[in-house]
Amino acid sequence: MSQANSPLAFWVSIGGFGLLSFLIVSFVVFVTECTLRKATYSNISIPVIAAMLFAVPLAIAAIPVSAVGHMRIAGIQGNANAGLFANEKPGTILQNHLDATEKLLESGKKFDLVVWPENASDINPDDSEPVKEALTELVDKKLKTPFIFGTITTNGDKMFNSSKLWLPGRGEVDQYDKKRPVPFGEYVPDRSFFYKLAPDLVGLIYRGYDFGTRDGIFKVNGTKIGVLICFEEAIDELPRDLVSENASVIVAQTNNADFGHSDESVQQLAIARLRAIETGRAIVNISTVGPSAIIDRNGKLLDSSPAYVSDFVVSNVPKYEDKTLAMLGGWLFDPIMAIISALLATWLIIEGRRRSTKL
């Protein structure tokens, strides 16, 4: 995940993050061994292998791929303290994003879809008639376009980190619930056990989100939009599932407020850039506090905003239907390598025992 700005990044389009990691580690080990052993062939082999490492992904990046169309998408960054442990007055985070949306409207820029980040509405419109009316007025009278936003929802005794799709004149038409809540952030696995070890820390996570089961596809004006919530960007199979379900654009809603001015938000944006290259899909990565960005399939930023300002991003986002090698089967690299490693380890154990028996 450190290679978002490197030409090596395009290896993820062949075999995913696992292949890129494998190649980096293998090359470093090779160079180290050549240096320590002072191998005579290293002067030739190291430059050749290094050139291959860069040549292959650069060649792949140069292959032209045509988009099947474009969708003009705007993302709203409300600069709101929307963290899990925020003590803002209810409705403050919602108001921040309403105000930031007004800046988009005042700019006069056109858009086909507006996206708010994770937890952007700190009051669920399903539970508040005034909030529902405010969002209805926003969508029907001001935006007049489809609208995706994040909020917390409940279903009986279950709680979900959710994303909703609203359409003008129709209101809510679809919902996605986060499939992979973050352990020790959004829920505590085996709470009774870990509470005994660190009651003060575990006690901070007073609520646990349930695992969603809905599909992550929103249909917007005939276009399939794939939805990821926050660290789901780091889960290999979730973006892959969206591509297999024919998403032509991916929206990643995130909330980085709890991490303050650390590098976490920049790291997550780097992950999003690699995911765009891996999946061959443009990604709209929109955060409560930023930085936010719209990223094309080559990892290039089409538009971006700095952190901790009220801002918006907007761009013509290309839609793609083709699949990269990583999506077609390159993802099998990880399980294949795991099997090979297990077989190799088993062989080494057996061989070691055989030699010790002989001695």
C-alpha cells in the first residue's frame, strides 16, 4: 500500500495487492542476498530485474481503455467532527454538510449525482421527520439529482453503519449496510473476554454495529454505482464483488474525524488510488474531514480537496465495464501462494526430520 505514487502500483491490476507485495519483498531479498554474498552476477541481474519490475506495469498502464460514458459526480466534505466519540450537538454534522452543499450550489457547477460521506447525517431521517423534510427539500428542490449519504440506521435491536440512496420525487429507494465493521472500532469481538483485559478501552466502544447483508450496488440513472464504507476499501473481496456485480463506478464514503491530523486519512486515500488501479474503476473517495478526491482508473486525481476545510469535489467520472486481470482471476494469487507456502513448509519439516534421523 506504500506504492500509490510508484509505477509499480500497476502490478495490482494483474494480481492485486498480494502480487505487488510479493514482488517488492522478493526483489529486496534478492538484492540483499546478492549484496551479502557479493555475487558476481548481481551487477547485471539486479538492473535487469528492476527494469522488468517497472516495464511490465508501465506497459499495462499505456494500454488504452475506452470508457462507456461519463457521470458528473460531486462529493461534499462538510469538515465535521463526525467521529465515533464526538460529542457534537445532534444535527451539527448534518448542518455542516448542508452548508457545504450550498457552496456547491452557489458555484453553479453541474452534476448528475451528489455524494455525502460516511455518517454525514448524524440523525437518521427514518427517525426524525424534520430531518427527513430537510433532506427531501434538498433533493427535490435544490439538487434535483440522485443523492447518496451516510447515516446510522437501526432494525429492531440491530444497528448498522449505512449508506442511503435518495431520488428526486421518490425519496429513499435503496440502502447499503456496511458488511465489515471495524473490530475494536465499530464493534468488539468477544467483548466479555477483552473487557476483562482492558475495561476502560473496551468501555469506550459502547455500541456495536452489526454486519450488513445487502448488496453494495445502487442504480443511478441506469448506472450501477458500487458502494464501500470507510475501511471496506482495505478488504480485498469487497471491491472485487462490486466489479463482479457490474459496478461501473465505485463510491467510497469515509469518516476520518477520529484520527485528527495524523496521516491516516492520507494513507486511506492511497489505498483508494490502488483500488482504482486494481479494479479498473474510477473511485469517488469522499471524507467528512478530508482529504477527499475523485480518482480515475489509473490512480490519477481528477479533483481533490485539502483536509479540514469545508469543500466539495466535482468531476466528469468515466464509467468502465472491462475487467482487469486482477478482477478476472489475478486475485487467486493470494490463495495459491498460501497453498504453495504450506506445501513448502511441510516439505522442509519432513526433510529436516529425515536429515536429523540420518545423523
